Amino acid sequence: MVPSVNFKNRPTIESLRELVAALRADNGCPWDRKQTPSSLTIYLIEEMFELVEAVEADNTEAIEEELGDVLFQVVFLAALYQEAGRFSLESALEHNIEKMIRRHPHVFGTETVENADQVKERWREIKQQEKGHNQVSILDSVPAGLPAILRAFRISERAAGIGFDWADLDGVMAQVESEWAEFKAEIGTSGDMDTDRSDMAMEFGDVLFSLVNVARLAHIHPETALSRSTRKFMRRFKAMEATARKAGQSLETLPRDEMEQLWIAAKNSD
């Protein structure tokens, strides 16, 4: 039988570890006992996205809940590796603290910096020193599993870090216009829309990649910006649906011009 522990009255990381241990015990939860590091990753990713969504919505109650869910997944994952004798949560924290101190010599050492841009540059230099000669490319540190827009942002950030960048925002915006023209030209030469679309897709990808760099040079995070625009669209579209329902109508049966009127109304009331 699982020991009777009042975890609720002991809200600490240690009590969270004890909770995970109870769930993983022989007489604990069958689902939790069968989890592996690989099986947990999807839940960690989902919880992270839910936390980000709560932060973007500035919903304090949701942020608190989702942050707790993320912490649970992190502690759970660390517990699995400790069970396997590979490392402990303490050793992971120890390495992280050492790394953070090492990468902030302007705080914990004698170096000085004037602004956040200098901090980022020094961070990149220290990180490269840590990797030594094991890293073939500076781009290798960007995880392949990141969402495409976020990965494009990080890749371009790494390249810009060594000076491979546009001189200013006007330059990259001109690049967007050039890529857009190439995309339009590819559409014009594609003919039958049922033919191979790989060249068209590549040109469209070039447009998106260039737009990511516009965001970077404008100091806008593209992933965040797109998430906000998507939520805005959802909010307005749901308002259209609600208006149609109140009128005893179904949105999908309305003519396009009436849909447009509902959209304008939703946009004006937003």
C-alpha cells in the first residue's frame, strides 16, 4: 500500500519527487510505472505548449497550473534516469548552475557588458568554447525537432552571430520581395495544379524563411507573433459562428459575401 503522505501540505520539489516515487512504486499506478523517457517526451512538449499559451494569454491561474504540470514532467523524467542509475536531479541542477555561472562572467566574474546584445554575443562565444572541436558546424546545436518557424529563427540567429546577416531591415525586406516574386513566377509556370509542387513549395519556404529574418531584425519573435495572430483569427472566427447561430443560421451555408460581413463585424468588435 502506498504510504499516506499529505503531499498537498508539502508543496516542495522534494515532495514532488516523493509523489513520483509513490506513483512508480510496485503498488503505485500501472500507467506511471510503464512510462519511459521516450514516452514522457510527448507529454512534456504538450505541457510546455500549454504553459506558453497561458503565458501569452497572461492568465495567472492557468500559468500557475501549467507551470506545475511542466515541473511534474521534468521531475518525473529525472526520476526515470535516476532509477536507471544514469544521473540524478541534483547532478543535472549542479551542471546547470555551473553552466549558468560560467556563461555570465559579467555577473559572477570581472567582465563588463553594456547591453543585452553584448550578453548574447558573449554567450555564443562561451558556448562555442564549451563545445570545443566536437562541433562541426555552429548550426549543429539547433535541435532538429523544433517547430519549423522556431528552428528557422534559431538557425538564422546562429548565422547572424558570426556576421552572416543583412546590413539592416530594409535589406531583408527587399529579400522578401525578391523571394515573393520568385514564388509568384513559379506559380505562373506550374500550369496544371495537379503536377509536382516541390519547386513551388521550395520557393514558398524561401518566402517564409526570409520573413522569419524580417521578424528577427525587427526584434519580433516569429513563433510568438504567429501564435498571437492565430489566436486572433480563432477569436474572430468563433464570433462569426456565434453571430450566425444567434440568427438561426449555420456559417458554412452562408454565401461568401455574408461571411465577409460577419468577419468585418467581428473585426470591428474585437
